[in-house]
Amino acid sequence: MEIIHVSAECYPVAKAGGLGDVVGALPKYQSDLGHVAKVVMPMYRTKFLRDNEWEVVHKGYAHLHNYWFNYTVIKEKTNKLGFDLYLVDIYGLLDREKIYGYGDDTERFTSFQIAVVDWIAAWAHLPDVIHVHDHHTALIPFMVKYCYAYQRMQGVATVLTIHNAQYQGQTGMDKTVYLPDWDLWKRGMLEWAGALNPLACGIRCAWKVTTVSPTYLEEMRHSAAGLEALLEYEKGKCSGILNGIDPVVWNPASDKYIQDHYDEDTAEEGKRRNKAELCGRYGLDPRKPLITFIGRLVADKGADLLPQAIEDSFYYIGRKMNFFILGSGLPEIEGRLQQIRDLSRGDYNTYIGYDEGLSHLLYAGADFVLMPSRVEPCGLNQLYALRYGTVPVVRNTGGLHDTVIDYGDKDGYGIRFLHASVQDMTHGIWRSVELFHQQEMLRDIRRRMMQLDFSWESSVRSYIDLYESMR
């Protein structure tokens, strides 16, 4: 079976969050099962682009309403990621360093999607499945079905995976003129709540829709940023498939980003050494439990609650723990977290930005990973933490509910709290500190965590079964 993944992100080419990790791993494991999996994404000006060898495989032209553009498709020569990787370049639109955050993102990603469909339509053969990810690529199922120039592609199955329904790509209905000539009777497929909504369009037009955990699919029926009724109507073609992680990239026994490797038998010493390196580098006390947050500093992740929860923990629990924050996002959250650093007594630090190597070291050296998310479709941080023997402290929602069992329950290994609130988070932090001082119990929990299998194998087979059901 030939599967084409179309995405705005793919690790290690360009990554802003979990989407990049998923698209960087899922095709590799599909290829391992004997399928032909390919990834197509924009040609951002990244280090990966500069450091690898490429060949031009196609040149074409298309138009965005009255703006005609040329596009070029290049392919990575060595198959170093375990699958065929293609990048699409459009001068003036995709030739930038950052993935998102530009005023013309609607034009950038619409032109990218048009180029992808235009290129695939020119193939001598057609793929079995086009698998698109999030709103940046969710107009492709519509174009395959209803744009006149691509009629020969109508038999190609399309799958949309929703990684986060909070981001839908809404724009004015006047932007429908950007699409290649399409059946005007299908205007309703593009419109939701008076706007052109790519994610809603993808849900309507894709043959199948998946979310990245079963619980998140259920939660979206009640909380999906305005798409609840649509998801209820289309529930017959929706399924939740839990994300996995790449056990080669995320392996404390061989992680290229850390110096002191360990496995479940040597975890105590290995984590002690990595913690000592972290604490020495960032001025923390290695005798205290180290609690970290890794991720985007935005409300969805509960990051706006962090400053007050940290201050309350120091006040009510005492300065019995270290905190380290790695992430970037809203300036007001960044500012408050930096202010706390000025008052640190060797028990708090932060790194505003993102550093892949530092994130790996944090998973290896921290005792606890804090995830107070308001919305967490799947979550990968808790899966990385489990792999590294680092106890996840999570809000009981979405994929966090599906993957973390509280250590107070049978066979439990994590810490869960109910509400995305300062009070509940502070209580979770207090439980972390208490657990840290029960060393025998903590050792048992670490061993149990590191024996869990959240690799891609079972999830990949679920995707293959889904594709097969459409043939």
C-alpha cells in the first residue's frame, strides 16, 4: 500500500510540537511493515535542509486566485529517516525559517496544499491513501473530491488526523477563490459558522477521521471549539488511535543527547548523574526533587497557572523542591516565569525557548514532569517521561487519562489531578514531594514505568487496518 502523509511539520526537519514527532515516526513504522510511506511538507529554510542532499523530482505551476506561482518538489536522497521525504518550495511563500506565525499563513498553506495535489495528480499512478494532518492540510480532501482539475483522484482514499481541534485555520469565505476551480454546489463543505474552516471541511470531506487518543475523541463531542455538532454528525467515520513514541529516538540507554545512559536496572544511578549535570548547569539543588515543565507556554497547556502554582508551592509546602521550566509562548507567561527566577534560592530556573537536547536531558534528569493541560489530545511528554523513569504529574484529561494511572490505584505509576487549577496542581506537586521521600516506592514505580510499551507498533497496525477498511 502506498501512503502519502501531508503535514506542516515532521521531526527532525521542522518541529513545533507533537505533530512533528508523530509525522516523523508513524511513516517509518508503516514502512517497516512493508508499505510505501512518504511524507510531503513545505521547504522551510532549516538546518536539516542545509545539511542533507536533495534532488529535484518535479516542477510545476498553479494559481492562488489571480496569483500564479511556480513550485518545486525536492526529495531527500538517502532515505535517512526511514521513508521518502519530499519538500515543496514556493518562492515568496514557503521559503522562510519559521513554520508558523506569519500574517500570510492562510496563503502559505493553501498554496502548499494546491501544489501537493497538483503534483500527485500528475503521477502516472496514484497512491492508495493521502493522510493529512491538522488544518494546515485539511483542504486536500475537498480538492481531491470537488476540484475539476483533479477528477482522476476521486478514488484516492483520504484520512484526516486531528492533533488539536482548538486550531482550525478559520478565515473569510472570500478566500474560497484561492482554490482551483471547484463545484460551487459544494460551497457548504467549506463553510462553518460563517467562515471558511479548513478543519471542518476536512472532517466533512475525508473518508475517515482520526484523533490521537480515544478519550480525546469522546471529549471533542462536548468540547471542540465549535465543532461539536459536526463531530457528532460525522461520528460514524471517526476513531481514536493513541499516538506512540519512537523507542529508538527516546531511549535512555542510547540517547545521543545525554552522556550518562541507563536502563531500568541502572535507572537510579543514571538519573542521579543526569540530575547532577542539570543541577550543576542551572544552579539547582540535586538533593531536592526536580519538577520540570516542557512545552508551549500557552493556556491550553495550563502554563498560565504555573507561576502562581510555583509560588504557592514554595509558600505552602516550603522550598523543598526544584522547578525547571523549558518552553516559549505567550509573553506575559514568559515574563512572570522569568520574574520568579530573580527570587530563586537555588531551587528554580527557566529556559525561554526550545532546545531539543535540553529536553532529553530533562527527561533523563528530572524526577517529575508536570502537565497541567486544559486540553491534551494525546500528549507525548508523559510517554517520554515514562520511558525515562520520570514520574508524570498530569491533569486527568484526553490522552493523559488514557496513558497515566495514578500510583494510588492498582498498578499505578503516575500522579493525576482533576482540575486545571492552581489548587489541584499545587496538590499534585505536594504529592510529588511526598513520593520523592519514599525512595523504595519510587524505585518500584520507576521500574514499572520503564517496562511499559507505548511504541508505535500497535498504533501503526490500527492505522493500517483503517486504511484497509477503505480499499
